[in-house]
Amino acid sequence: MKKIALLGMPNTGKSTLFNRITGGAARVGNWPGITVELLTGKILLGGDMVELIDLPGIYDIHGFSEDEQVVRHFLHDNVPDLAVVVLNATQIERQLSLLLQLKQLNLNMVVLLNMADEAKKFGI
């Protein structure tokens, strides 16, 4: 079964996106560490079952927090078929370093720009 991983910094909307797509009930909060373990759900995509993985939000792939270690070990042991990097549209510059770190892992990757409505409110 193919795997799609949701990656990004805390509070970018990864768990909200996961819940919308899977119909799940992952806890969603506005503080670091809310998704300490990875969450998985199965979805039908293009006629095939796919495993969607909601990884904890991290600031640095090389960091030593519990969240960063969970993500690093997952990516090392279970390379996803696709990594969806979720960015908060109101804080793009702040998130570029993590995006570049993930790019260096040579993952099949797409970037999802989330919270565009919030960015519009701020004139971004």
C-alpha cells in the first residue's frame, strides 16, 4: 500500500487536513507537541487504498525533541511514496529552512500552502 506523509512545522494545519481527508478525529491544538505520535488513516485515492500519515509538527529534521526524533525515524525507516509538506501561508519565510532540509532527503514531495484565507486577512 502506498504511503503519503503529512509534514511541516507545528500549527500549519496538518492534523486538520488529516481529519478532513480521513474523517478522523486527531486532536488539533495550537501548541507544540499536540501530535507527538504519528496518526494513520486509510483513504481511497484514484481507485487505490493509500495510507495517510499525520506526522508531528517539527522545526528541524535534525533536532532532538521527541517530535523531531519520531519524524526522523519514520522517514528513515518508512520512506513515504509522497511527502506533502504543509506550509502556513502567513509564515512562509520562517518555514523555508525545514522545507530545504526535507528537500535534501530526496523525498517525492509536494508543497501545500495552507491558511491562504488567513494570509489574505493580513494582506499577504
